[in-house]
Amino acid sequence: MEQKSNPPDGQSMSVAELPPSSKLVFKILQYEGELTQKQIAEKAILSPRTVRSAVTRLEEADEIVSWTKCGDARKKIYTITNETQEKTADAYPFPQ
């Protein structure tokens, strides 16, 4: 069984250190902007469980943020943090 390695206290992991599913979710959010877990799952062709795990890892790494949608407390919206957008603009460019 694979053992998870966590960063030292006070430090967060970068996108490059996360599993492929988390990287895919990150890239989709970078390209699409604000999405729900269901929308991410549809665009990434991943299971809801995999998306849930990916967004949890990305939130723990402070790469994305979420909030509850107005009018429907059951839906959370996810997006990349402003800080992450600035630092990844050059590091993870979109193909031309």
C-alpha cells in the first residue's frame, strides 16, 4: 500500500507534487474558471469520488478556494486562488 507523504507543518504542496487527477482538475479550473464538482467531473471524465479527492488535495495545498453557491447551499463552486493564478500564469501556460 502506498504511503502518503505530507509536507512539513506550515508548508503546502505545489501542484507539481500532487497526483495526476489533481493536476487535471487544476488545469480544468485554470482554463474554465469557476465550476462545481459535477461540472469538473463531466469535463475531466473522472468519477465524482476522484474529483472530490482532487479538490480536497488542491484546497489543502492552497491552490484553489471554494464557496457555497447563493440560492443552493448544496453546491460548492471551485476556482483557482488569485495568488495561484499569478504564479502559474508562466509556469503552466496554455498551448497556443
